[in-house]
Amino acid sequence: MDKEKAMAEFKKYEKMRQEMYEFLEQFIPKDESGRLDFEKAKCIDAKEVFDKWFKLDYQARKIRGIAINCLGLKGE
């Protein structure tokens, strides 16, 4: 895979990761220090959370493969 395509996959991951945080912040407010305050969290649809997480995880696994191939490593 060339550098341009690899960078596009990394950017896609970063965008998805940011979207996941934004999604969570709709239901979980932040405290004074900027951390998610789970004590004040609203209920979240588990299926919606899983669907978003699965897409993010899939993209992370793609990037793992790219990194392994670019570095000439063998996957474990």
C-alpha cells in the first residue's frame, strides 16, 4: 500500500475516533477536569454503541495490518 492510501486510512480512523467521543459526550457530560462523568451519564442504546465501536475497531484492525506490512513484521 502506498503512503497516500495508508495516510487516508489513518485519517479515517482519527475521524471515526473523534466521532465516537462526540457520540459518547451526548450522553455522558464532562466534569470540571474535562473527564467523562459517568455518575451523571444518561442511558445509551447498547446496540448503537456497539455498532459505532465495531466500526471503529474494524478500522483500527485495518491500520494494524497496514503498520505490520509497512514494518515487515509478522502478525501475532
